[in-house]
Amino acid sequence: MRKEKKATTYDEQIALLRKHGAVIVDEAFCKEKLAQLNYYRFTAYFLPFRKGDGTYFPGTSFHRVYRIYEFDRKLRGLLFSAIEEIEIFLRSKTAYFHAHKYGPHGYLNPNNFSSFYEVDKFHENIAREIKNSSKAPFVKHHIEYYDGKFPVWAIVELFTFGMLSRFYANMTTSDKKELAKTLYATTPKNVVSWLRCTTDLRNVCAHYGRLYYYIFPAIPAGFDIPAAAKRRLWGALLALRGLYPDRDKWNYDFMPGIEALFETYHGDIDLYHIAFPEDWRVQLRK
């Protein structure tokens, strides 16, 4: 077991950064940002500049790393907005499809899903979300007037993105094929993969995590991209594009914001760190 670390002051944190090779010109600015952001959180953004011995490459400046942090923060906001569009769209389409094929409460019948469906776990997740949202008016309404029985078009409003992803993955093969073809003109394998990748992306964004130089757990299917890019931000963004429901809105609303952000921070970020190709603007348009 390693010896437990002790708490450090802001001055000691600045000294540590300099010891590792960080260039700090404005100590007051550095101290201000460390106080706002937390040393442990912020130093993760030095990872692309760290050598094998733990020191930083020559010329690694605190100011540049802070600019990368700001790029990352603003990027999370843009991506989370796009994920919201996907989540609401899929809730609506999934509920409509399931209600008209199996009835308002058909989602509670395990026979309407594949053999891999973990019915008990799904019901536990539903019960948890109902409890967590017990003060919401529509939840109170269904508990009071319908004995806690929610039709599928109501219960999907309580689904997390992860639950929505698993709901689709647990559908019968024929149901998955129909939705994949109707909504995205693709295969169920691709949709399952894109949902998993976007769930991971959403979790990072929702918890204010780091996207820059981050390695994602899932690999997006259906894209011809280098192996090194599959678990980086580029792969996750392709999955997001695949699920986004409105082509024009993606091209003329989402893309300009992304392009403007990259332009603002082009002198600080490195496309290699997020596995973006040089022609990413062309490839990312739908």
C-alpha cells in the first residue's frame, strides 16, 4: 500500500505543477483557477502532455491547458444539447411503436422481448425511477388514479438514457429491425452500438467529466475509422451523428456551433488528442 497523500495548499499545488514541468507565468491566475476547479480534476487535462516519468513535455503551459479545459467544458454543453434531441425523439418513437403493437402495458410482459431480457432488473429500474420522481405531478397522478400502473408513453418519460438503450437492445429481433430501418435506415447492430456509445457520452457530459483525451469503453459499429479513433471522442461523435433525428438541424444548427468552438480554440487543442481527422468538418455533416 502506498502512503496516503496529504492535502496541499494552492501554493504547494503550483510548486508541484512546476516540479512536473508546467510553465506558469501568472501565479495569481493559476491559483484562482485551481481554487475554482480542484487540482485533482484539472491536472487530468495535463495527461496528453505527460511523459512516461510523470513530468510534462517542455513548454507545456498552464494557460494552454486551461484553454483546453474551457474548450472541453463548452463542448460538453453542445453535445448534451444534441443528446437531449436524441433522447426525446427515441422516447417518443419507442413508446408509440410499443404501445400500438403490444398495448399500453405490453412493456411489462416479458414475452414481448427477446430471450435475453432481464425482466426483474428492468422492473427494479422502473420502480427506482418512479420512487425518485415520486413528487412529479404525472407520477402522483398515475399512483393515485391508476394504482401505480403507467402506460408505456408515460413510463418512458422516467427512463434514463441507459434504460432506453437497454429497452431497445432487449426488443425482439424483428422489432429492432423495424425500428432501425424506419428511424435510421440501418441495422439493429449499429443502433445498439450507437446507443451504448451515446449512453457513455451522455454520462460523461452529465457528470462534467473530461472528453479531451478520454478513452470511451464502447466502440461504435458501422463506421470505417482507424482503430485508434474508435474509443476516442471521434468515434463517440459519429455514433451521436448516427442517432440524431434531424439532418437539417444537425447540419445548420449543431454543426456551426461545433465549428465555431473548434475555430476559437484551434491554437490550443490538438486533433490527434481526440482522434479527429483533418477533414472532420466534411465527415461529420449528415
